[in-house]
Amino acid sequence: MLCLGTNSLWAADTERGKILHDKACITCHASLMKGQPSLIYTREDRHIQSLAALRKRVQRCSVAAGVNWSQQALEEVIAYLNQSYYHFR
């Protein structure tokens, strides 16, 4: 039996997560990765190795970027990144 209510990540809107991510994160990541922002997620020495670590990093980066995302928005960005790059379960 699948219960979507137990994990907000599964119910998150990944399309909205991408929009939020692209608006708030791309510029910084591009500067860190020499103009190729997605390399921050796909490089061999990436630092994120678990869903818990991804959640912490998105929360920290949202503060650094000065965005005031709701918990739902954070979950949407996390879901987008997980679906697109990490594939944690």
C-alpha cells in the first residue's frame, strides 16, 4: 500500500521546484562551476550522498541565497533535485 501523505517529498511539485531552483540557485552555481551550474550536482566529488544531506544543503543554500521559501517550496526544490540528479529513495 502506498501512502503519499507520509512523505511530503513524494507529493511535491517538481516543476515548481525547478522554477524556484532556476530563479534562486543557477547564478551562484554557475559562478562556482565555471558557467556550468548543473556540474555542481553531477561532479564526481559531489558532497551530497543522502536525502537527508540534500535536505540540509537546500535549507542552507536557501538562507545563503536570501530566499524566504516556505517548507512546501523547500520540499519542491528538494524533490526536483532528487528527481533530476540524485535519485535517493
